[in-house]
Amino acid sequence: MTMDKNKNLAKPLLEVMDLKKHFKIGRKAFVKAVDGVSFQINKGETLGLVGESGCGKSTCGRTILKLYNSSGGNIVFDGQDISGRVAYSELLGFKKNAQMIFQDPYSALDPRMTIGEIIAEGITVHFKKSRAQIMETVNEILLKIGMTSDFANRFPHELSGGQRQRVGIARALAVDPSFIVCDEPISALDVSIQAQIINLLISLQQERNLTYLFISHDLSMVKHISDRVGVMYLGNLVELANSADLFENPRHPYTKALISAIPTADPDFESARVRLKLPGEVPSPINPPSGCKFRTRCQFADDSCAEAVPGLREITTGHFVACFKE
């Protein structure tokens, strides 16, 4: 299945402005997991968020959904600022419209609950329906994700990894959301199952006009499903562009290195290509370098890169890069 790129991208559903999430780990020490990230996602669009493990992409998604309290910045969802403390009724409405598919499909499901109970839980909270109506909805959603109604009486341990992830998707769909954060939804699955889950997500998006924030370190899958892609490094966005533009013409040195590491199925091309290797190690997020956080691993860095933090700037239409050398 191929991705339909002809979407209505006129109105932003989500706007994230200078978002920060700092974790206190001592009397004076903080881990700046997300440190001033800004982007927007339009209705019906998929924004991919990529980067090495520990770059802050999952923390960014959880903070947007208010699973973590933000340390700064603003989050505007469907025109409503949900930053900081909001009224319970407003929070409940946001939770209904914004859901999450978690990375580990086993630990995300309560082992003491049946599949039917897991999917029905959100419906019970957000809708006034009889038990018969709830179970009818549960059965409809199970069919929608490629499972039969018989699965409603099973427990998570009786399912395969791919089936459990389908249940995670069903749980998110149960409350009819408009926005879903997909937090590495295929990383814990067999390669043979990954494409099935990706195609299911694409099919559901086209059918329900869903909006996705798709978080992953698998750039091949991100390229396949995303309309635009943001690249994170040590809590900051370093590049943001249309998916095709980013993969064909990466501008930030870090993005170039990530894309050069994508494996291909062509053995001749694979043996001939040159992979860009970054020197050194990822700096500690507790004590990151001054100025550009990537400068300690960048071959183009000079003294000016240590003096100021490069902000995202538009170098071509829709292509943003945080680098003084571009």
C-alpha cells in the first residue's frame, strides 16, 4: 500500500512552540530531554520524528499528550492552548481526541484484563453507552484492525506481538480520536509484521482522516509513512522538511549521517556506497556542549559554533535547518 500525499494540509491541528521537558536528577542537575522544540502538524498529516535513542523524541510525544508536565513552551491543539494546568473538562476532551500507541505492545496492555475490557475502557470513560453498545463497538473495532470478535475474550499473553500491537491500535481508535502519537509502534515487532502494522496505520488514516506524530528510529519506515520529517539531536530539532526533500537532499550533517546508514536491498550498491561516520560519542544531556550541541561531532564546526545556538531557519521552501554553515 502506498501513502496518499494529496491531503488537505491547510489548517494546523497541533502547534508546538518552544516545548521543553527537563527532568531533575539531583539538587541542581537536570536532563534537558526536550529543549525548545517547535513544529506544527496539519490535519490529516503524518509528521515523522527521528533520531538516535535518547534524543528526546519519545519524551516530546509524551509531553505533548500531557503524560509528562512540560517545563516550558506552548502546546496548542485544535486552536486551544493546553499548556500548563487546564480544567478537567478540557483535559478530558483533549485526552479523547489525542491518543497514543506505545512501543512495547505487551507492557502497554494490562495482563489482568481481557482484550474486550482493554478496548472498552476508554469508551466507558468518554461515552454514555450501554454494555451491549460498548461491546458492539469493540467488535466493530476488532474487525477493523483485522481481528475477529472472538479475541475479545482473550488475554494479552494469549496473543502474538503483532496481535497485541493491533489491540494497542484498537484501544487508541476506540474513542474516535483525531490525533495519535505513534511511539515507535513497530520497533518491538518481527520484520515480517512491521509492514502489516504500517499499512494498517496508513489505511486507518485515510479512512478516518487521522493525524499522526510517528516516532521511530527506522528511517525507511518513516520515509514510507510520513509527509514531513523532523530530525532530533540531544533534545533539539536540527532539520525539518518534506519527506521526499529531506531524504533526497539532507542539509544538516547529522541528517546526512543518519540517511547514509539506511541499509538497502541492493548488494552491489551496498558494497559501493560510503557511510558517513560521526566521530566521538553523543554528549551527556546533563552537560551538553555550548552553542550547537552537535558541534563536538561535526567536521564543519568552528569557534563560532560554540558561541550561539543555531535556530531553525528556512533555507528553501518548507525546508528548515539549524546550522550556521547552511
